[in-house]
Amino acid sequence: MSSKVRVKRLVESVDADGYPIKEWEDIFHDFVWCYWINAAGTEVNQYHSVDAKETSTITMRYTDKITIRDRVWLYGDPYDDAHAFEIITVNNAKNQRKFLELKVRRVVEA
């Protein structure tokens, strides 16, 4: 299904008093259109065997800006850790630099 996502990168800095600040900053200036597929069948069994996290596959136009250190939020979701998806893998589909395939899973904080 076509969806819009926002991709953010964690930026760590220090405030005036020396305390660490962690903020998620947008990689792109707006949402990115993508094709979002929720995991099903044997893929669910593979990823859920260790923990019960919601997994999905995202396909979007190729970019070299996204890494596994970034997080993804669906359009309309609040920008907090409870609604974030961590990126498991980044795959340049067919090595053609046309599409990027991301495997993501819902972040579950212990």
C-alpha cells in the first residue's frame, strides 16, 4: 500500500550546561512516498521468533542518505519512540540505484 513516511536521524549534542541532548532531525524536508508492506506468513515467524515486534518492508526511491542508525515514522503517527520503526536492513534493490528496500520493525523500549 502506498504510504508516506518521515525518516529521522539521531543527533547528539551538549547544551550550555554540558548535559547531553538527543534529538531526531529530519533527513528529508518533507515526507517521502513509499510502498509499505507488513510482514506476513513465514516472514512473521522468522522475525517474531526472538521477540514480538511489528515488522514491515518499505520500498522507496533510491537515496544514499538512509542508514540503519535512522528511524522511520508513518505519516500521522506522533514523533515519539513508541511510534518509531528501527531500520533492520537497507538494500539497494537489484544494485541499480533506482529503489531502496528497508526492513523495519517497531521499536520496543524495555
